[in-house]
Amino acid sequence: MTNKNTLRTLKTFISAPALWVALAMAPAFPAAAQGQGTEAKEFSRFEGLNLLIQQDNAYYPLVGITGGKAVIRANQEIKEVPVSQIKAYRTDRGLVIRTRHAMVANLGAERVYTPGNDPRTKWSSSQSAMLNRRSEDAGLAEMQFLIDPNPKLAQGTLANSLNGEGYNDMDEDGTAQDKIQQELDKQLFDAIQVEFEVSSPRPISNPYVIIITDFKESEKSEGTDSAIYMKQLDPIDSTPSKVTIVQGGLTPGYQLVGYEVHLFDKGSEVATNVVKGRVDMTRSEVFAYLTKAYLASHKGATIAPVAIGPAIDPRLRRGVSSEDLNRRFRIAVGSNGVVSGYEPSDSNQGAVSDNVKAYLQGLHFYPALASGTPVDGKLEASLADLVH
């Protein structure tokens, strides 16, 4: 069966590789500060997928799938586009960092037929239609036999109708089975069936999956094409649930080159065990990695510290009032990007609450640079300025 979410005629265009790193929300304090002996590898870095949907001569990121519609973010507006109306798309790949994890087990794929292209289904349908026609012919002949003044002639017509070409004749001489097998031997598969079980230690409420199938149109084809399938999934929890997907619309007789399974939650890819290049990392390793990338892209620069806002624990944010968010601070940042001190820009505004202290201590920065070299630095900003 061809699913209405299948993008059957589109090709995948991979853009030039670009580093787009997204650091998901996670507890802001190092594990040692929380009483743990060693840091947990709570982060995963891997090669992520970003699917962009074309609308009005522009490409917008896919952030969800609901009811057969693609949910895209067009600038600051959320739009729903029926998948059947999607004319083109583009995929961007790059390194991402995530704290959401899921386990994919018993993953497998095979070439299959869509029902309309399955030789067994087509033969069964043709036989049903033929038997229906034969039944109508036999009924007319029977009526003719009852009313015809020449009973012998009518009886012959009835016998011919009942013993005409049909299922029994084909079954007796093996013709049907032979013909079906001949068609099956051609292996004109036009779909791929992907099956797996998925679970997650933390519930995923709005998951969807994107499957990229790489194929050749025939054994003689030199180039490789790609097709994309997207589907909304039921909520995922710690209990493994089975997923079976049939992606139709492929060229009959295609040759499967490979396939990828990408799991998403609200537009953010989840780190599964089947993503490419996955490396599990501690918080310190993440900051070291991000800082290294930052230094590489700011060679020779002399700039003030820059906050890595998304590393803030959202629970700390909830403990900070709107008034506190607008309060300005002078913050000292070490060459390692860690806050070494802070003070209110206006001491007349009163004491700093424990929630604000925890918030400030949880910040991490790209360090100040002097001709591209990390140095101690200072900046003045409100808490709201430091959260992106």
C-alpha cells in the first residue's frame, strides 16, 4: 500500500557540509559539583539531518509531522503543508549535539511490492474479475436454457459458459503458478519495507521519523538517487514499540544501495544508536569541543566573552524573576570559559538572590580572545542578554 506521506517523485539534494551545532538543554553544573565522582556522558555528538521544505521559492525547516501534513517554520510563522503538495526539498547535514536519546533495535529493510504491483495480487484480482464475468455469462445461458425452444443448443451454450477459461483450467495445467513465478523472478519491486523497535528512557511525545532510501533505478544505472519518506509516530517511552513502514513509489526493479533512519521530536533530531558518527560526551568535553570550533572560526580575533546560552538548565531559568532577568551584571570569565566572578552593575538594586547566583554560576562562555588566543575577560550584560 502506498502511504500518502510518501514523497515518490522527489530527489534529494545534499547541500555543502556546514557545521550547525545545537546544544540541547541539560543540567548546567558539572557532575563533580553535584556530588558525583565523575561526569556522565549525557551528550551525544553525531551527524544530524535537517530537512528543508520548499514553499514560495524558499526553503523552510521541517519541525513536525501531523495528520499527513508537514509542519514547517517559515521565518517566525508555523505553517502546515500537505505532504502531497510538497514539490521539492533539500537536506542539510552537519554535526549536532543532543541530550535526547532513543534505542532502535532489530532494524531491517527489504525490497517489497506495493499491492498494486505484486504479481500475486494482480493475478488474484484478474481471476476474481474473470470469475465474475463467467458467472454473469453462465446466468444468462441458464436463462436461455430454460426458455429456449431448442434445449440441446441452449444446453451446449450453458456447458461452454461453465467450462470456459477460468481458475480450474489454469490450476490444473500449472499455467497460473508458472506465470506468477515468472513475474516474481523478474523482481520488479517498487517499495522498501523498513521495520524496527524503538524505545526511549525519557518519553518522546511528538516523534516522527524520516527515512532516506538510496537506490539505483536498475543494475545498469551508474548514478544513485534518493527518496525521502516521513511519518508521524505514536509517543515513545521506555517500552519498545514496533514500527513498520512501507515506502512505495520507487522505480520497479530498483536496486537498494542503502537507507537511513532519523528520529525527531518537535523538529530536533534524537540521538539514536543508528545515527552516523555518534560520540557520547561529558559536559566538559562538549564545552571543549565547542570552544575548539569557536577558536577555529575566530582566528586572529580580539573579542569579549560570548555566552553559550542554551547550556543553561531550564529549571534555573524558572527560578529567576522577570525583574532579575533585566538586571545587569559585570561578569569575569576565565580563559577556560568559566565564570570566575560577578557583581551587580547597580549595587543599589539590592542583594543577589540564590536563584540568580545559581543562574550566573551555571553560565559557560566562549572565552575572550586576544589575537585569537583565549584570555581572561570581562563583560557587562543583563541575564536576558546572555540567554539565546
